[in-house]
Amino acid sequence: MFFTGDPTTRKRVDLGGQSSKERDRQKLLKQTRLERNRCLWLCQQNSAALKIQKYFRRGKVVEVERAKVREQFYKTYGKHGHHVDRHCFGPDLEFLRQLIFFVNAWNMNDFSVLAEICRLIQHFVRESGDVVELFAGTNYLSNHSLVVYRLKRLSFACIQAIYHNR
């Protein structure tokens, strides 16, 4: 055998530094850390996907319930609120609760119902001059928070409808 000068055939000697065991250990730790980060990322992705799915499923269920309440409202009070009188606005009745639940500013039928209800409210307030009695009945103190909440929701629905249908 003779010497060719080829560096690939000669024996490599490590002259210090880390041992091969230490390098293997660090490589394993790095690989484990990367795997853990990948699993954490996948877990976050799955969690986000589940939240999005729940949101859209809930939206579909809510729309079905809104349609049911809308139909019940139309049967009870008429397509444009023809059967509404001043006693329907009381806190113990379903009228405002149903209206606030199903009304959608982007639906033209809902917009016309909302406009008719606002016209009726204006008419009833002009007749009696008492807004509080119209919505709270005789016992305002016990129904105060419910009345305020429903009026805020009704006002917001009206503002939304006006903004969308301007």
C-alpha cells in the first residue's frame, strides 16, 4: 500500500471539545424540543379549529331558533304588528323579548316590522304621555333593569336597521 495523499482515507482524530455522547445528547434534546413544539402547534391548531366549528354550528342553530320565534311572532302579532296594543310592551309579556331576539337589520321584513313597532310606540306615548308606564307597567322599581336592558337592545336594533337601510 502506498500513500496517495487522499484525506478521506485517513483516520479522523477528534482533538478535544465535546464527546460524541454529548453531541448525541444535545441532538436528541434539540429533536425532542422540536417535536414538542410541533405537537404544541398542532394542539393549538386543533383547538382553534374546534372553536371555529362550534361558533359556526351555534350560528346555524341560532338562525333556526330565530326563524321559529319570527314565525311565532307573526302568528301572534301579525306580519307587521297589526295585533299589537299598548299592553304588549309590558315586562312580563313575550312581545319585546321575541322582537329583540329575531329582528335582523338586513332582513327587509324585519325592518318593516321594526318600523311599524317604532311608529306604534310613538303613537302610544303621544296618547298617554308616559314612556315608563308603557314599558314597565305599574311596578317600575322591580322591573327597572329588565326594562332598561330591553330598551337598549330595541334602540340598538333600530339604529342598526336605520344604518343598514339608509
